[in-house]
Amino acid sequence: MKKISVIIPVYNVEKYIEECIKSVLNQTFKDFEIICVDDCSTDNSIKTIEEYAKNDDRIKIVHHDINRGLAPARNTGMRNAAGDYIFFLDSDDYILPETLENLYNKIEKTNSDFVCASSEAFADNPDNIELVKKAEKSGLFYEGYDKYKVTEDNLEQTLLKLSCVSWGKLYRTQFLKDNNLVYIDKNVTFEDNGFHLKVLSCLPVFSTIKPVGVMYRIRTSSITSDMDKEKNRRKKMLHVKYVMDDALEYIEHREGGREIADIIRKSGAFSWYFTKPYDFIFRYVWGKNNKILSVFSIPIIREKILNDNRKVLKVTGIPVSYSNLDKSIL
């Protein structure tokens, strides 16, 4: 059994996968396995990995029979992981040489459920001013938490301070298994958000390390960039709904989960999702089961409301100001 399982979902990243794989193989910490989950790549990504696997039996390739998306690929990686700890790495990113060693030493010292490393973002095309500006805002830097216990009292504060990304975190495998922690089983974006909520709802102990661990690539063709396009706003809204519904269903079925779910709904970290005017009307004024207003829970209807050219839309006599609607996630 290896100490660390590095899980790398792979889908059409032939331009980046060699740098990613080499960054793991060049770690100062050597007791690891690399699980590459082939999500039906159609380029030369897997051929590149197979060449490295010929000379290093720590590299394993698991194949999907159909393209299932990033979240299911990570779940497949977890099912095939044999390590005491799990580290997620995106196939277009890479890690610095001492990343696994720093994370491992910290989690062993603190006996935490997971440990987070800082990251540095960089533009795939340094000549693209838009990408460069986005990269400047995308790096993560964690304060030095030696051992931080999440409780109901500090959960909201934790949601605001701790990034939801899965990469850059070393998870204790037994913690994930004991709490049945998996990603949403759908081909969606924002899957990190839901997994993050599930993890924190278990009230874990976590730690952080200050050194940069992950080099996070900002690229034009990434899923995130594609979802930022105006034409995909409706899909983006649907994905957020799927992820949040999945996370809250998991949380509310746990002991004490309803109280934790309420904290999440009221927290500043997710006010953009739970406190929109139409959500307030739908959830609290008329009640969730009102058949007339239930139509406004349909994503396409909500999208129509937000895209209406009028500045004020009256919903059953109640004015809703278009200018006050938070469009940041749409």
C-alpha cells in the first residue's frame, strides 16, 4: 500500500499531461501511486501516460467506457485508490517538487482530516491580457492553521475563508470513507463546491501549509472559461442547482445535518444562491409546496426573469428590482 494516491482525471489534455505527470514523478516524497482516470480521451493524452507507465509501476490507468465528466472521474479514482491519503490534481496543472512531502509531514504531525496548500495561478498564454488579469486574481494563500477544528459555531467563518477547490488538498482516506464523501455523480461544473460543503458538514479538523503547492493554469479552453461565456449561462445555473441540491441532500440526511444546512443557507458564502428575491418568496413567503409559485423554481423560468428587459418585474404583485438581482453565478 502506498502512502498517497494522486488522482488525475484525464480528458483531452495532451498539451499539458506530460508536465503534470512529471511534476508528480519528480516529488521529493516517493511513496505514492498515480491513478489516471481516462474519461474517454480522443487525443494522445493516454498514449503519453502509457509511455511513462511502462517505466514506473506507480502509474495506473483506469478507463471509463463513456465520457462521464470530472466529478465521476474523481469518484472512480477514489474507488481505485490504495493510499492512506488522497490528493486530487487537475491534468492541466502541476505541483512543485516538495508539495507532497510538505502536505504529508503536516497531516502526520497534526493528525488532521485534510491539509491545504497554497497555489499560484498563471496564464497559459502570457500574451493574453484577459487571462493574465484572471490569473492575478486566482491564486490561493492560506493562513497558517496548525490545527483548526470546524464546529457549528465557526462553520460560516470557515466557508468564507477556505477555498472550495479540491486540488491542493491532501485528504485522509479513512475520513472520506467513514463519511461516505463522494462527488456528485453528474457531468457538471462547480462539483468542487458541493464536495467542499459535504466535507465541512462533517466538522473535520484541517491544517494548512504556507508554501505554494499547486501551479494552477488559467487557459482559454478550460471548462471554467467556457462556462463563463454568455451562451452557457443557463447551463451554469442548472449546474449550480444540481451541485447544491446534491450537497444539501447529503448534509440533511446526516445526524445534526439540518442545523448545519441552515447555517450554510444563511452564510455569507452562499448568500448569492439562497437570498435572491425570488428564492426568498419561493422558500419562505408562500412555502416550498405552493403549486403556483413552484413554476419559478424551474431554471429556464428563472433565467427568463433575469433576462427580462424590464427593470422591474412584478411577480404576483410583488416588485422585484432587476438591478438588485445578483447575477454573479448566472
